[in-house]
Amino acid sequence: MKNARLFIMFLLLFYMGTANAQNNDIGDTIHAIHYNIHLNHINTAENTIAAYTEIKLVPLIEDLAYIPLELKDLTVDSVFIDGTEWNFTYTDDVIRLPLTTKADTMLVGVYYHGQPFHEDWGGFHFSGNYAFNLGVGFVSIPHNLGKTWFPCVDNFTDRSSYDVFITVENGKTGVGGGLLVETTDNGNGTTTWHWKISHPIPTYLESAAVGDYVLYEDVYEGMEKDIPINIYTRPSESAKVAGSFVHLHEIMHFFEEHFGPYPFERIGYVSTAIGAMEHATNIAYPHFAINGNTSYESLYTHELSHMWFGDEVTCSTAEDMWLNEGWATFCELYYRTGLYSEELFRTMMRDMHNDVLKKAHIIDGGFWPLNDIPQDVTYGKTAYDKGGTVANTLRAYLGDTLFFDAMTAYLDQFAYQSVSSYDMRDFLTSYTGIDMGGFFDNWVFTPGSPHFGIDSVLVTEGDASFMVDLFLKQKRFGYDFLGDDNIVEIAFVKDNFDFVTDTVHFSGATGHSVKFIDFEPRAVLLDPLETTNDATIDSYRFFNQPQDYAYPEVIFKIMIDELSDTALIQVTNNFAAPDTLKTPVEGLRISPNRFWKIDGILPEEFHAQGRFYYDAVTVWDNELIIDENDSLVILYRDHPRNDWHYVPQTRIGNWNMGYVYVEDLQLGEYTPAVYDKTIVGVPENTDAKKVKFYPNPAKKKLTIEFAERGHYTIRFYNEKGWLLKELTVNGRHAVWRWEPYEVAPGILVAEVINNGKSIATEKILILK
């Protein structure tokens, strides 16, 4: 359901918390083995259906008092058990058939009619002369909407086979899931289309679509067998199918190569007014996406990947929807490595990951564990996009070969079953021989995202190799938790700028690893190939000449004006709290949730300016910059052992949004910070026409300008009121510069006296 994200942001705001009153335990009492669904009349003028469904079912508990079946907002005409008409009640969208004797396998038939339910997205829809279903709703809770067009056991775990008989006016087509068994001319101006799907699927994956359709046919030579391709479209779209699906064979081959044989009997799409929805072998695909080019290729790829992740193996509960949607989102990006390039995949994954870190917790109303997402945001960014980044991180954790082998085995082990994240964890542990508990605790079962960083590196030359001591640290974005059994990739950079990669394993807040390599590394970078989607966004670039370059997604631009040799510069935007000030300063606050790190290799002759973006209007800095009394600065440190301090810079913009230009960019860490002007730098009794103090905050020097010649006394006091310094200035146009190297960082109060009268006082923040 890729297009879920186009609706979610709008629908959930209006319908948050809407719930269905039906019985959630029906699947615990009966199991439907097979459905025969007869859509006998579909009236597109009045938006109604008349139908008959037979369900072969078996009780799951002893002494079952009644048979419950779910059917939403339709009129039930009659009910039969094994051919005998039966009494029933129908309330709260549940048909109940009382039993007087011990029940065994039975055939229940239900005749019904009416105008089917639909919400803005899910349900049974009519659009002109077309009708179709979408198997889940975003607003309805539970989400499963098989019940909108046939009586059923409507959940993610009850799996059945299906025969669907769709009767339509001659000239129209009825399309269902599975293979077309036959079409029957009924001799009364109607034709019945009989479709059969033999592989067991949940109710939400069965489908029906009716309309004036043209069939595009092809055959894919699959890994195990030839597989028919059927794409049903409106006549106006038929000439565009080949152009839109030009890469379908290549994508199928890519998925079979990575995840095993295609698990169903047909590859199918049907054009519908809205979508997309991964109905098994009969994907509901929106009209607009069949446009003759590949602009929506990722959309049909996402839905196609669901045949493995979602249809063959299904999440057991809505809360675990990432097992369906997160994996399909990963697939929708990863296929580009086969058809296009690794770099394109990396760029798109970085863009999505950046969006997750910035917005997922806002759009979805909080940080959620992937396996326990609230049902009002089942189809939100957490399940889709964060789920996709975690699937990608699992790939890095296991390595490509083991990852794809393990996931193919997972799909085979649980084929045509429903699973939980715990099932996936336990299977991967068994299959790989690696205890996956740490990974799943850190990435799946806990809200937020881990953050990894290199604290320091020590290189020692030996007789035959170099010993590299790596010290790492772990923080977390969005929750208080530190994971164990972490694996992160590091790269040692050679003189020729080649990367030699290795992995570091550690648990808890800090880690230490020793590596022996046969060269002295010019730099050690953390995950430069962006294999792990932790709470960082980063990219690197080589520079051979002066230039300006805006790093993608890290809200940083470098402006190099002097460069004598090749430079390698990696920029990381860290979504984690920077280390605190070693010496706290009243009125000065550093960012609670982000900082930049500039790493790499700089030649001897190098000069660049760095432009750092700040923004309290959206999500970046709204916890740091509260109001216009907060004045933003950038603080710097070259190494974690040193404290943050002010560097020469210029700010351009408003109090809540703009850029800070650092004049002399160096390797190290940079963090946004603010000083509160109600504490620091606000004139208490200053006539701005007579005296000015700048810069404020000050580091190393303070300038004081007087508008008129005169005899001035300037006194500096600490916060306790002790006089620290008294200066005398004579002149008509005097500028006095004071080097405050002997003054400790903190707040000073400056008082200016002229002719025995205090004419100005101001608080000055002195930085280290």
C-alpha cells in the first residue's frame, strides 16, 4: 500500500482513534478453510451489490455456542448451514448462527445485498462504470475490510483459498485474484468470470474489480516456472502499459534472485480509481500511474514486493505492520541497485532516513517501537519508512550474502503464514547462528533510534603493522535506552584515499576495539558508505579545487577558497544530544538534540567557510530556540576531551531561522547554542546612542564605542558584584579593546560612568 502515505497525513488528523465495535476474537473461535464468493449483481448506477458467499469452516474451540461471521453495513437475506436454512442474528457487523449440537467442518452460505461500506481509501468503491475493493482501511479499526463485500473471518491470521464468481453485463470484465478458470455466458446478457486462488491468504488480500477493461498479457520466465502477466486497464490506458511496465521482467528477476521464487500463480495488476493495494496476484493500481513512462515504477515495484513481504508472509497483527510495509519500502528502494546504481539507492535511502529522523515521530504522534505501533498510525511513516531503514540496517548487520540467504529462508519457512517480529528474530537467530536479541531490542522493540559515534582514535606504529585503538560511544534519539551487540562499519583511509572497511562490535554506552592494519590511516571514518541507518545523516566528498558545495540532507554548505591538495571531508548531522559544557555558563544553552561533525583529511594549505543552518520554525531547533530572547551561535570543539567554545562567525537571518557562517572551518564538532538575552547582553540602562558593546558573547576581545569624546570610567563586575577591573578612557572618538584572557568564562556586568554619572550597564557573556 505505497499510496497509504498520500492519505495518512490528512485522514488521521480528522479521524484519529475511530474504532470498529466488532468482536476481535472471532478468529480464535473458527477457521475459514475456503470461500466461494458469488458477486451476482453489481449495480454501478446505484452503487449496490447482491451476492452469495459459501464458507467452508471448522470450529477451533469445543462446545461452540454460535458461529460468528463479519459483514459490514450490508443486509443479510438468509443464512444456510450445510444446505439447511438457519436462524441468525446480525448486530454490530457480526452475523451469529446459534448451534445446538457439537459442530464440525461445515458449509455456511449467506445471501446478502446493499450498498457496501467504504472510507476515503479502503472498502468497496464505485467509480463511474467501475467497481473495486481495497482490502484495508486507514481509518477503520480493525483495518481489515474484506467484510465490506463478503462475510468472513476478517483478520491478518486466518488464511483461506478462494473461488470468486463475478457476474457482469456482457462487454464488461470481472477481475479477481488467482487464475481465470473460465468465463460463462449466462444467456441473459451477462457473463460470469470465475477466478481461483489456491494459495491461502487473509481476507484483505482477496479482490474483485469490475469495468470496461482491456487486457495486456505477457509471460515471465520465472525461476521455477513460466508465470502469466495480466494487466487490466481502461481502454484509454492500454497503449501506455508497455511504457510504464517496461522493467517489470527485470524487477521480477531481481526479487526472485534475492528472495526466492515468486510465490503465486499470476502477476497481476488492475487499474482502479485509487490505490495502490497489494491484493494477491491482482494489485489495485491507480489510473494516474499508468502514464506510459517509468515515473511510477517504484509504486508498482513496492506492491509487487508485497507478494513476498505481506502476501506470502503476513504480519500477525496491525501493530507489526512494518513486517509488510517496512520491507516493501526497503524493496522499493533497493531494486534500484540492480536496475540503476548503488549510488542512487544510497541517495534515496539517505533522503528517506533523513525524513524519518525529522518527521516520523511528529506525524505519527510519538516515537514507537516497530512491533507495537498504535493502530491509529498503522499505516504511517514509522511502519513504512522507518521500517524500511531498519530492514536496510539488518542487511548491514548480517552482510549481503547472509542477509539475503536468511530472508529467503525466512520466507520459505513461513510461507502462507502470519508472523510476528519475535518470530523473525527467533528464526534469524536459528538460521544465522547469531543471537539477534540485541539487534531486535535496539532497532525493533524499543522506540527511537540508536546513535553511534567515534569518540577518539589512537594509532600506534609497530614492527610490521599499525595498531589502531578505536573508542566508540552510543547515544539514542527519542528514548532512553542503550543497545547491546552493536555492529558498526568503520573505514580506514589510505594515502591514495582508498577506503579499507572493517566492523566494530560493542555494547552499551561506550566501546573499545583494536585493529591491526598494514598502513597508517590518514583518517578513520564512521560508516561513510551509510550502511547503518542510525540517528545520523552524513555524506562525504573529495575536493580538488576551491568551490562551494551543499552537502545533501545535512543542512550544511562548505565554501572553499584555498586548497593546495585533495581534501576529503565527511559531514555528519547527528540527531543526538551533544556532550554538555564541561564548564557551565549561565544563560548559555547548547542544543538538546543535534550537532555536526566535520571529519576527514585537510591539506596543509586549506581555508574554507562553513555555513550552518538553524531553524526553530520547523523541527530542527524548536527545542533550543524558544523565543526572540534566544540568540543563536555556533560552538566548536576539535576533540571530545576539550570544551565547547566560540569561534569567529557571522549570523544572517532572523532569531528563529537563518544561517551561521563560521569563518575558519576546521575538523571537529559544531553545535548550535543560544544565549538568553534576558540574562546576557540586554541593556539594563544603556543609551545606545552613547555607548555600544560588541561582540556579545565575546571571546578574547571586547570593543566599546563612544559616540562622543569624553572622560569615561568602565567597571567590570562578576555576578557576585565583585569589582574585577576598572578602566579609564579619554577621547572624543574612543574605541577601547580589552583582551579578557585573564577573566574566567561567564557573565560580567559592565558599567560606564561619565562625569560621575552611570550612563550605561550591560551584561557581557565571556566565552572560553
